[in-house]
Amino acid sequence: MGMKKVTQLVRSAGEKLALAGLAVASTAGTAFAQVQTDSGNINPIPIFSGDFDNLINTIINITLLIAGVLAVFYLIWGGISYVTAGGDAEKASKGRVAITNAIIGIAIIAASFAIYNYLIGPGLLGG
């Protein structure tokens, strides 16, 4: 899988995740799934109940988690590319660049997660 393909895949996943977040945010409040019981009644099961702040917090945490997982997969892909270069300097260079970019990405994601949780926790915006 080429670098352009990975970039397109990550960009596409990010766009879909952003659209899903907007869809969830636009229906803030209590969301329900419906489950049919043995007696035939349909009972709602709360998927999310809370205020808008909790919804945004959940969306941001899930987004950062997905970004972190993607960055780890990119790191693994770069490592495999580097190891399997077999003396090809260009392929080894691409693998090294992928590893470096993945590590930088993981550091940025971890810092973003820490800063966000500090700001909403005991930091500036929290109690």
C-alpha cells in the first residue's frame, strides 16, 4: 500500500468521523436504541444520557483514541516497510520517514489528550 493510499484512507476516515460527530452532536440529548422484549413490547435503552458537554467530551476522547490507533498502525506499517526494504535505499528512507511521522503523530495525540483532559478536569475549565 502506497503512501498516497494510506493518506487517502486516513483522510477519508477522518472526514467520516467528523461527519458522524456532527450528526451525533446535532441530536444531543438522550439517544435510545430499541429492544423488543419477550412480551412484544419495545423498550428504549439509553445509549447516551447527559448534557452537551458530556457528548462533546465523549466525541473528542473517541476521536483521539481512533487517531492514536491509526498512528500506531502507521508506525507498524513504517516499521515493516523499513525492515523489508532489503537494501533498497529509497524504500528504507520511506520507512524511516513513516516511523518518524508516526512517532511525532503519537506524541501530538498524547499531548492533545493530556491538555484537553487537564483543561476540562482540574484545570482552567473544570471544577
